[in-house]
Amino acid sequence: METFLLQATIYLGAAVIAVPLAARLGLGSVLGYLLAGIFIGPVTGLVGTETQDLQHFAEFGVVVMLFLIGLELEPHALWDMRDRLIGLGGLQVTVTTAIIMGGAMLLGYDWARALAIGMIFALSSTAIVLQTLAEKGLMQTAGGRSTFSVLLTQDIAVIPMLALLPLLAVSGMLAFAPDGSMQRLTDDGHGAVSLVAGLPGWGVTLVTLGAVIAIVLAGIFLTRPVFRYIHHARLREMYTALALLMVVATAALMGLVGLSPALGTFLAGVVLANSEFRHELESDLEPFKGLLLGLFFITVGAGINFNLLFGEPAYILSLTIGVMLIKGIILFALAVLFKLKGKDRWLFTLGLAQAGEFGFVLISFSLQQGVLTDGVAGQLLLVVALSMLITPLLFIIYELLSRRIVDTDDPEHDQVDEQGTVIIAGIGRFGQIVNSLVQSAGFKTVVVDSDLPTVQMMRKFGFRGFFGDPTRPDLLSAAGLDDAKVLVVAIDSKAAATKLVSYARKTRPDLHIIARARDRVHVYELYNAGANDIVREMFDSSLRAGRYALENLGLSEFEAAEAEQTFYQHDRIALRELAELWQPGVPVADVPEYVARANALNKDLETALATRQQTNEEKEP
């Protein structure tokens, strides 16, 4: 017992220390788990042979993850994305698998192992790439959307890959008995527990199809009554128990009929994607998925044989660079084929050139099924891990390239041939409401936005807008900056919004500038840049929600409205005072004068609200 607790402390402690550190360095959680495993395994030797046994348990996290992926993939959403999923993503997976398979056969591997290697390296790191795209604000670019489509295709492709790998096993996991029946064999040749053992080929097919149909029918007809039954117990843990039961039972049934457990749980997830219980299942299983996957990646890191790297550094590094170059060439060709241009083409190419976390899953599964030997699996683990470690460098290269690339193939900006009293920069949800209100009052607006689809959509609904970068001085001048009375800054980028306000203020000291702010710190930046009115995008709606809460807590509509107004006025005064104390680039919590004044202003607010409440009570008869 003490040994188990000590090992648990080591694994959990390594994760708690390494993962947040890796996240802060921009490396992502997957690399954090890998580095934690490397530290407690090859570096310090804190863990040993028990890692392999623990990895079999941790692999259940993969099964849970594929169930959750299925929950996210509503059939109609997949149909809407069919062109990029089947075209761009499908080509990437199949072409990369085929070319790397050919390369592996040239290195002397038989076709089965070469195919397994090709599938392993066809995948990229969903966790690292999506996190980096979100952090850098690249998700909504053409390159970011194409990258997401390929990653989604790869996640789906893992399912048939897991189903195919046992058929590639060198030792032959399935065999026909002399009487023509199907026999599933373990590594020692003895029959395992199976519903298809001893059945003829047609019997195996019928039982397998029956199991799949049973999962689909259970998801459609049994889920709702079972959840109602559980609901009557009014015990929160029963929902978690039911979610785990669904995943475990589905995985067990698939194993009994000789199919991949991951395939069954993925299918069950897709069946339940439109269910009203989907979000409940996600919230119940997410912690288990995160912990088990984290444990899996730690065991992978702990099991990496660095003696291989130190023994053959040139060979391992050459394999890593070779795989990334092959993937990069294929990705670049696909980017050209699907008409990605300029920066988007390089984002797509460099962002997906690495191997991914699913590669660890496939390597482990291939080793378990006898497709790969220990030596080959160790080399592949090193190549996958090294390529993931190189990924942050690839994004740095992309940023350097993007500064030099002029997107000459991008749509040309419109020639602004109108001028208005009000210039609106940015026509998202915020800018659309401002534009509609001002126009309905009879004032002329000029709308400029750098997102071409949004501008085109506006035109379909009868609103004229111009496609272009609102921060460009020549475009602002053409829109009438010299004579406009009001500039509304509603663009998404915080840096671009601050830059636009600063330029407009220097150019037109008398111009009234209204700017949307993302958060309180952005308010201070816009205030220093010269904005007259600053609107936090969630502030007014939050005030309204707070007023509704007060009304339902017993305050009259008048009292709630007065409390709302008092808070609003106090917040405006507080923002102006705190803006004078804010220091650019320094966290507000690290500025003592700011913290002291903020605390004093909070007390002033409490006093103001209490005084207003007392005054209202005294007015009552």
C-alpha cells in the first residue's frame, strides 16, 4: 500500500509541477506530461518497470477521449464540413500514410509494419496545434480553419486505424480453426474470452453486426429511460457512474466480438451527439479523460529509451527531420491544391508538420498487438516526441515568415468612395448593432472591416460596407477621417484597436472616439491612447443581468435600477482614477498604489449602495 501511495505521489507531483510550467512556456499540456514522464523515468529513475503495467490502465483514457470526440461530432455538422474533411483532410491522411509507408519499405520493413508506421506519422498533434492557434488568434484565418479540418479528419481516422492494426499483427490475432471457425488468439496462443470464438465466418459477421446494432439501438432507445431512472435517485455521483458504465460496457462488448473498444465507444458517442444528455456526459467524463490521458502521456515519457537516442543520434534525428520534411512537402502541395495563399499556406504547412499524441496511442497499441517490436516502437516514440518538441520552433518560424510575406494573392481592398459622419471600424456583432442604430436615426455611416465574408454578408442584407484594413491611414482618409464627427472602433484585435485609436487621436484631436474594450486592462490602454468613450463588451449586459437578479431577490424595479445606476457611475469614476495608476506591461496586482486605491474604491461603492438603500427606506411611508 505504501509503495502504491509513493508511486501515485510521484506521478501526480510530476504532473502538477511540469504541466502548468509547460503551459506558461507555450509548450502545451501534452509536452508537459511527456517532460514530466521523462524526468521521473529516464532522468531520475524515480519510476521503473511498473510503468508498463500502469500504461495499460491509462490507455482507457484513449477510449474515453474517443467517446467524447464522438459526442462532439453531430452528423449534420460533419456533413456540412464534408468537402474539407474528405478532400483536404482525407488526402492528407491517405497520401502521407502511403508515402511514409513507401519510405519505410525502402528502409527494409515489411508492408504490414510499414503501413502501421505510415498511419502513425500521418497524424499531427491536435492538442498542441489547436492550443497554439487559439493563443495566437489564428483559428479564424483561412489557414487556421483548414488546419482544424485536417486535425478533425485525423481524429476520426484514428478509429479505423485502431480497428485495422490488429489485422496487421505479425503473430496473427485472428485465425481460422481447421473446422473453418474463427479463433481469437492471445500472445500465447490460447483462446481469450470471446463471443466469436468457435463460430464460422458468417457467424462472426452476424455477431459483430449484432453488437454494433445493439450499441446504436441502446443509444437511441435506452438512454432516456435509464437517465430518468438515475434522476430519481438525486445523487450526483450516479450520473458519473452511469457515464462510466456506458463507456466501459461498450468497450467490453466490442472486445468480446473482436473489434477495437475505441471503435465502439466512438460509435456510441456519435449516436448520443444529438441527445439532451450530451453535455451531462461530457462534464462527467472530462475529468477522467484528462487524468487518464495525462497519466498515459506520463508513462509514454517515462518509457522513452534515451539510450537509443544517445546510441544513434544521427539516425534518430535524421528520421525525425525526414518525417517532418515529407509531411511539410505534402501539406504545402495540398495547400496549393486547395488554394491557400500567403501566410495561410505557411501556417497550414508548418502547423501540421509534426507527429502527434495519437501517434503514441497507435505505437502502444501496435506494440500490444504484435505489429511492432520493442526496438522499432522505441525509435518511433523518440521520433514522435522530438517532432512535438520542435513544434513551438515551427510556429516561431511561421511568425518570422509572416512578417516578410506580402499576401499579393489576397483579395484586393475596396476603393472607399463614400464618406460619412460616423466611421465604424469592424462590423461584427458589436459593430452591426451600432451601425443599425445610427443609420435608423438618419445618420450616414461608413463601415470598414478586414473580414471579407462578413462584408459580403452585410451586402446581401442591404448594408454597404468596404473590405479593407481599418488601421491603414490611406483607407481612413478615404473614409472621411478628416471630416467625420465620430469614430467607432469595434475590431477584434486588442492591439489593432489601440493602434487605431492612437493614430486617429493624433490625426484628429477633436474627433470623438468610441472604442470597444475586451477587458479592464484594455480599457486602460484605450484610455491612454485617447478614446473618449470606452465600452467593455460584456459590461452593460452584465449590469442588466445583475439588475434582474436584484429584482428577483426582493428589490423593486426602481430600487434595482437605482442600484444599477449607482454601480455604473461609480465604475466609470473608478476606471478613470485607476487608469492614471495603471502601468503598461506590469500586472495590476503588482502595483501597490493601484491595489490600495482599488480596495478603497470598493469600500466607497459599498458605502454608496448602503446610503442609497437607507435613503429609499426613509422615503417609504
